[in-house]
Amino acid sequence: MYDSALAYKPPLWLRSGHVQSIWPSLFRKVELTEPEAEVLPTDDNDELHLDWYRQGSDRLAILSHGLEGHSRRPYIQGLARALLREGWDVLAWNFRSCGGVMNHQPRFYHSGATGDLDRVVQHGLKQGYQALGLCGFSMGGNLTLLYLAEQGERIDNRICGGIAFSVPCDLAGSADTLARPSRRIYMQRFLKDLQLKMEEKSRRFPELIDVSGFENIRTFHEFDDRFTAPLHGFKDAQDYWRNCSALGRLKDIRVPALMVNAKDDPFLSSRCFPEASDVMGGHARAEYPEWGGHVGFVERSEDGIYWSERRAVAYFASILGQA
């Protein structure tokens, strides 16, 4: 159920994928109450760090951030604020090694780490919520859709659906896109953050992780081949991307799910915009606004809410029958 009035129509100066992708991280500040922090243990002697925003609701939204993001990034807090205003409780979680706390195991996180998301979901459901919605951004969007697909027919009936923004559902293609010279500014930022993380991992696990020559890494193909794949049980980068891309699994989703990818997103490949029903299946849907960049969808409004946040709130209201 899509209301054309919800279409994203930014001013002319925001009709640039690069401006949209960079602006929020540089200039957006979100005022939000301090969350209740919780540490959730895992079965392999590790931990996940959670931020709770509770107001006594019977509905919970779980928010998943992007690559090298964390639970207090503006796009996470912006959506949390919008959902709180609509009566939801919110749980924003940090992938392993994110949020300023290094995890204990050699592994860290990756685009298909659905086991960790499931642990968070099950923990949320144990709190007694009657409805639970999933929201993801970028890598967290791929993770969200892949998780819903893996749950398939056995999904808990309290999980009402999910929405994902700026989703690199074709991981191989998106890696190729980000390897282009015109995307170098983004790759440099990711690799700078990842280098610091892998150097710390190497100090903790020198027998497993060797970071010598890291400065020569230029692409995700090189990084995932050397680090992500072997640390998480994949043969190589291609094997990792093939097994963890949500694109080929969208048809397995059995609850309402919406993927929103801007056509001017500088991170996404052409395959991240599927249309065919045999790819999407009967429950997943997609919207492709002309503008929005990567995790942008900037809106200058008095209430401080971005378009993506309005879209998420409206989508959840529609699938809960409140619209």
C-alpha cells in the first residue's frame, strides 16, 4: 500500500547522490534521550551491545546499522525518534566490534551474520511484545532481508515485517561499484576504519590475523578475501558474497518486507534494483526513489524527521492495519 503523497521530492540542491550520502554524517544531529544500555551474551563467549528506548509499548522495532556504523549514528537515532513518537519501543543494536567496544572472538561481523540478529530478535520477543518490526540500513538492510528470508515459513507470528533502506542486496556488484575510482572517497573511509579494527584484532590474535601490507588494500574484494571470508568460514570473497546476498533469497520472505533504494545511490549496482516477480516473491516489495543517495533521504523540516523515517513509520502503520 503506497501513497504517492509519500514520494520523496527533495529540493534541487539535494538531487545528488553524493550530497545525500555525505550531508547527514557531517551536519545532522538528533536529540534523543539517553538509551538504556544492555550487554547480551552469545553462545560463543562473545557479546552484543544493545541500546533500548522503552516507553511501555507492546510494539518493538529493532534497528540494524550499516558497515562500520553503530547504534548511535544519526540515521539510527533519527528513525528511533520517529518511531518513539508513534508509540513504538525501539532496540538499536551494535554488530560485533561496533559501538566502540571490541568483541572477544576473532570473528567480527558480516553481511550474513543472521545468527546475531536472531539472538537480538529472540531477546526482544522474550520481553513480551505483541508485534516486532525490523529496520535495517545498508549492510544492516541486507542482513534484515536475509534474516526474514531464512526464517521463511517458520517465522514467529509476532514479527510483523521489515523495511530496509539503501540495501546492497547484490554484494558482489556493490563491491565492484565501490571499487570504481569515482567512489574512492568512500572506500578510503571504510578501509581506514577497518584497518584500525583489524590492527586491534591482530594484537589480540596474532596467530590468526596478519595485517602486514594492509595499506595496499584498495577494494572490498581484497579486504573480504583476506579477512572477512576466512574469519567467518567462507572460501573467499566471492563465496561470502554469494552466500550472504539477500537478492537471491527475497522470494523466500513470508512477511511484508519493503526495500527502498535510491536510483542515485553511489554504493549500489544495477542488480540492487530488482523488478521481476520471480525474484521478489509474493511478500517482498521495492521502491526506487529518483533521489536519496546512500542512507540519505534528507528532509529539511520543522520536526527534524527525514523522509526515510516518515516512510518507515507509514509502512509499519500500514502492515499493522493502522493506516
